Amino acid sequence: MTHETTTGIDNRKMALWVMIGSECMLFGSLIINYLIQVHQIAGVENPDLIRPAQVINVPVTSLSTFVLLMSSLAMVLSLNGLQHGDIAQFRKWCFGTAGLGAIFLGFQAYEFTEFYWEGLGLTANNFGAAFFLLTGTHGAHVLVGVIWLLIMGGWSYRTSFQSEHHSILLEVAGLYWHFVDVIWIIIFTVVYLFVLAP
Amino acid sequence: MTTGSKSIILSWLTTADHKRIGIMYMVTALFFLVIGGGEALLIRMQLFYPNNDLLVGMKFNAAFTMHGTTMIFLVVMPLNAAFFNYLIPLMIGARDVAFPRLNAFTFWIFLLGGILLHVSFFMGQTPATGWFGYANLSTKHFLPDMGADFWGLSVQILGLSTLIASVNFFVTIINMRAKGMSLFRMPLFVWTTLVTQLLIFLSFPVITIALLMLMFDRTFGTNFFNPDMGGNVVLWQHLFWVFGHPEVYILILPPMGIISEVLPTFSKKPLFGYTVVIYSTCALALMGFTVWAHHMFTVGMGNWTNLVFSMATMMIAVPTGVKIFNWLFTMWGGSIRFTSPMLYAMGFILMFTIGGLTGVMHASPPIDAQHQDSYFVVGHFHYVLIGGAIMGIMAGFHYWFPKMFGKMLSEPLAITQFILLTIGLNMTFMSMHFVGLEGMPRRVFTYSAEQGWTFWNQIATYGAFVQGLGFLLFFYNIWRSLRYGEDASADPWDARTLEWSISSPPPEFNFAVEPIIERTDDFWYKKQKIGARAIEQLTGKEQVSVPKGSYYPFLATLALSLIPVGFLIFTQNQDQYSILLISALGGGLLFYFLVKWAFEPLFEE
Amino acid sequence: MEKAATKHEKNIVYIKIAVLLAVITAIEVAYPYLTEDIKGLHQLYMPILGGLSAIKFFIVVAYYMHLKFDPAVLKRIFAFSLSLAVLFVSALLLLFEVVEF
Ligand SMILES: [Cu+2]
């Protein structure tokens, strides 16, 4: 019952691109809030305030960034497999992507607890609050992606799954996944690397 | 309850038919119109006498907050959405929207948001922040009760509904058009809808984040908007108006599209400068994102900032003026029929122009410094929203009612209502300009007799009741027409767009034969060529399969409703994190239903 | 790369892109330590790192997200949304004097 669309693009794929457009503004708001809060805290003279340079751990996050980057590779390999009817390649890399995403979330959980023990809880100051809001929202997106991919991978064991009909669904999930990765590319630079600015 | 009526309720509960969803949007929005209108009348009654004590202090604040929030999010936006739902697929020659069940979901969560906002009434915790929720008026320190929490969560949910709908309609318009319906053959209402969806999906995420930050401040103890702890209240204003100004276009563009359909039909002429109107609509949308700080001229952003935003704002008058002249030239030399939709459309042009002119006035920072927070501003935006948006919506309502319900409305009643509304709104809102120039600040619950504001306030109140009388007549007209009205033919107005080529009301599958479009106003030209057969051609008897209904949009909404409930209880017991398990349960159920929904086939197998 | 590429060929292309991305990331992470030795890199810290992340951003969007080979309408949706987001962030950076002229 699939209907030819006007542009030839699948409705779901186009919807996801529109959603990505919307997410640009969502993360734009979070990033600008973070930058403003960091700027404001820089102007406050208070030795007790925890500042970005004291807590941000670039080496560890470089590692998790690398993990997320590799998950994007796993994602395209998975989709490439499914588009060519290679279910084994699809499955391997689909679960691989979800696994790498889960490792990334593990890093984030580690980072959050570290910050907490160093005294930067959610309410300690506005830099911390904005940091948790930004990276937390991103983490929630990763979590959604992990669940989505697990469902896609799990579904492939059912008979209702047909690689020729359903590769478009993996493509849509993949677009979402890459976008979440792309947002992290920005966050990594803005939140982490800029802290080391001389 | 008999099994018959039970199955009727179930069929509406599970429907994925865009026409039924459109009707549900319309009925719900009209219900909220009565509530929002009632609040307006209460406000006007309080201000009738100096030192009146009908509605004082926080009660008055609650009344104008609920009035504003209701009218914007629960009346004008859903009335626009009702037209999107009902008309967009018909106008582009499609059988349904791109995602029919998602469409049902957006309606149900819209209803949830509306109900949630009004539950606050019954708990005595009515929001009193103003519809703009300015921090720090809305922070815990100044509003410790749950009002602002109710407000924030409801607007968040309504925003979610609007966002999902915007993706759906954007994709529908780009991707579901009939053969030959290229972008520059689409009816203008479809165009303004498309641009509106773009505005929605790019501006609503900003308010989503602002509301999230407010919720974190109020519920989880952060200090984004608390200046004592390094927060910044101006940040809220920026985030709010980055959303808030495009929101104004989200309200007004669809009515502009409506009158761009009504004016050509009743002038028997194609729309003057069709492409120019489209380009100026796009220009309006683009510029709408660059002017938000004109709401903040008195904040102290500095002269250069004010200058830039002032210039950008004044430039908006250009595409707006272009449109107004295009509408006027559409009527020029046409054989005009003064039906009720046409009168409303003409009323729109005149009233909207008045509102637009005062808008250009406070685009100038020094003038705005005088107008800011006075009744002059209230008068201005009510001309735009009632004289503009509501007039346009009324034009659309009277125009498409026969299509939607298969019955004609009474023209004399409709015209009487038009006259009452026009007189009433000018009495109310013109008076506000005068009393504003005399210095009356907005959002105050009373004034003293010596201030000399009594006369204009009383005129404004009389006017409000005249408008109310008009709306009573409007509802009577609907009731009378549904009961005794004469049946509408497929094309009662001799109109130009595709929806009139099928029966009134249309069959469930819309088009028996998918239309093929050869030019703008294709249906009109086919009528000229082959006469009434243009209608018969498309109204065949062929049965077409339609999306079957689904329980999941409704069930998912029920699950979603647990999330705000958990948060609201938590706000009153902030040490008991276990309460948030209610929200978590809601999230889990929502996830479960969404997965079930994803694997449920859309069509009968 | 698009037409008639076999599964294997595509896999190779994707892996090459990943290597490129990894190299850029390595440069990014190493950069702060290089600035200690080379004076000129000091002033350009933010522009260069911002530029590198933008390159990564567009490589992923163009190739992994396939946008380079997709119809114009999708490109337009993304380009418009992204430009608006950049405009919005830049405007607020100026308004809050995080960045000054
Ligand atoms: Cu504005």
C-alpha cells in the first residue's frame, strides 16, 4: 500500500529531515544558553565557584567522542549491509552501533558522577546547570537512538522483517543517529576543547 | 449506552481521518473560545468602574494569563489547525495527510494540554504569570504555588502537539500533492500553511528549551533566571520572543491564506499577483525571525541593538503592504458578491491594516518607550488578532462550513454577527488606544476615578459585550443550520479550488479518481470548459481503501498524561524523588504504545 | 561513488571517511598541546578548532547522512534550518556580549 510521493522521497525520511531542522534550533538554544552562562560565571569573582577548566576532562571525553564517531561508521556499514540484502552485516553493525552508543552513555554517566563528587551538582552554579542540560539532552537523544537500533536489530529475527521493504526504516534511524553524532561534534568543540583555549 | 452510540464514540476516538480530526479540532477550539471569551468579559467587567472589586489582585492576573494563553494556544492555533486538517489534503488532491495516525495523536495531546491548563482552575492554582511567563515573575520565589508549573507543562505539551503537526503538514504539502500540482499551482492557503509549518518547527524548539529551563529552576533548584545566583532574566525574554514573534505569524499567516481564497472566489477574479503574494509570505516568515527584540526596546539593550531591530521591524511593513494591495487589487473591477465570508475577508483587510499601522508606530524605540506596557499595545495586538486572525478565521468558517457539514449557514444571521463583531471590536480596541495614550498601564486590575480613564474603559466593556452577543448569534447560527439548514451542494459558492469538486461533506476517501492539475485554479478553468461535469468527474462511486483507525494515538496520549501529573505532584513534595516514578511509568507506557503503534499496519491487510 | 558501487566498495569508502574523521579528531585533541610550542597558533585557537569541527560536521552530513546525493528539497530544509540556528546563536552571542565586535 505504499503510495508514490510527489518528490519520490519517502515520507518518513523527509519527516526526519524536518525534525533535524527543528533539532538544530533546539540544540542551538541549549548551546547558546551554555555559552552565556559560562560567560557570566567568568565575570564573577568567587573562589568557591567551580569553573569549566576545573572539571572538564578533555582526555576522557576525547575517548568517548572517538567511540561515538566510530558508531557512525558502524551505522553506515549496517545500512550498507541491509541495502544490499546482507542481513549478517546489517545485524552485526546495527548491534555494534547500539553497543558503541551504550559505551558513550557509560562515559557520560562516569563524567556526571565525577562532576558530582567534585562538587558540581545540578544546582551548584549556572555553568553546571547549563552543562547538564545540554549534555543531558544530548545523552537522552543517544539513549533513544540506542533503543531504536536495538528494536530494528531485534525485529530482523522476525519473519515480518523484509530487507527490501524495511531498509528505508533503518536509513531513517541512521539519519537520526548521525545527526546526534554531528551535534556531539559541535558540543565536543564548544564545551570541551574551547576550555583549553590559551 | 446503546452499542450504536458506543461504536460511534469509538470510531471518533480511533479515527485517523483528517476530516474528522479537523472537526474535532474545530469543536474543541470553539469550546475554548467560549472560556477565553468569558475570561475577557470578566476582565472588562472588572475594569468597568474605577476601584471595582469583582476580580482583584492575583485573580485578575490569573484571568488575563488564562485569557491570553487560551486564546493563542487553545483557540486561534487549533482553529487554524482545524482548517489545515480539513482542507490541506483536499486542496492538494490527496486522500489523507502523510501520517494519519500521528495526526490523531497531535489532536489528542492538544486536548490533553488544554485540559491540563484548565485543571489548574479546579485546584485553585491558576497560572498568573501572563501568557509570556516572564521570569522572574514566574520563578518559585515570586509564585510559589503550582500555577506556573501548570502553565509551563501545558504550554510544553501544546508545543509538542504543534511541533508534531508541523512536521506532518510540511511533509504532506511537499510530498502528497496530486499529479501536476506543482508548488506554484497550489492554492494560497496551502502556501501560507506550508510557511507556517516552517515557522513552527523552527521557533517552537526555542520555547521548549526556555520552558525546560524554567521547569528546572522551579522544580530542580537551578538558577537560570535567578539574578541572586548569577542568573539572567533578560535571557528568558530573548528566548521567549525568539519564539514569540514568529508565533504571531503562525497565528496570522493561515488567516491571510484563508482570505486569499475567499477574495478571489467572491470577486470572480484570480488572486492579483499570485506569485508576489507567495514571495511576500516567504519574506514575512524570514523577516519574522529577525525582529524579536522589538518586544524588548525598554529593556536597555543599547541604542545600536534597538536601531537594528527597529529597522528590521519597520521593513516588515513592506511585504505586508504588498499583500494588502494585492488583496485590494483582487477586488478591483471584480463582480463582488457581498456574502458573509466576503464581508469577513474585507473586514480583515481593514482591521488588520489598522493593527499593522499601530504596529509600525511602536517599531520606533522612542515611541515604543511611551507605548510599552500601556493599553495602546493591547489595542494594537487585538486589532491584529481579532480584527485580523479571528476575522480571517470567521471568513474561513463561513466559507467552508457548507463543505465540512453539508449545510448552509443562514446568511442574514452571519451578516448580523459580522456587523456586531466589527462594531464591538472597534468600540473595545479603539478605546484602548485612547486610554493607553492617556497613560493607563496594562495588567492593572483597577484605577481611580480621578485618573479620567472611566469613559473609555466603559466604552471598551460595552464593546466587549457587543462582540459577545455576536458570538452568541454565531453559535445559534451553527445550531440552527445543523438542524434546519438547507443542504449544501458540492460547489455552493462557485469557487476555484479542488475541495469544491467533490461532494459536501466529502466522502471518506476524498477523491474517487485522483485529480490531475494543469494550472492554478485548475477546477475553475475546468468548470468553464466542461461545466458541471467538472464536479461529477471527480465524484465517482469507486471504493478506495482508507487508513483504518487505531487505538494507539489515544492510548499513547493517556500514557503521556502521567508525565505532567508526576511532575506536578513532585513540585509540591520536592524531597520525594519516588513521586517521579509516576512520570517514569507514563514514559514507559508511552514507549510501549508507540512501539505497538509502529508495528500496527495502517491499512486493512 | 553512488551508481553501481558494490557493497564492498561502499564499505571501503565509509571506512576511509571514518579514518579521515578520526585524523581530524586527533588533530583537534592534540592542538591545545601544540599551542605551547608554536606561538602563532595561539590567536587562532578558536577559529581553527571551530573550523575543524565544522569540516567534520559537513563530512558526516554529506556522506554518512547521504545529503550530498539527496534531492535538493532535503538540502534546502537542512541548509535553511542550520543557517537560522547559526544566525540565532550568533545574534545572542553578540547581544550578551560573549563575543564582541
Ligand atoms: Cu513581535
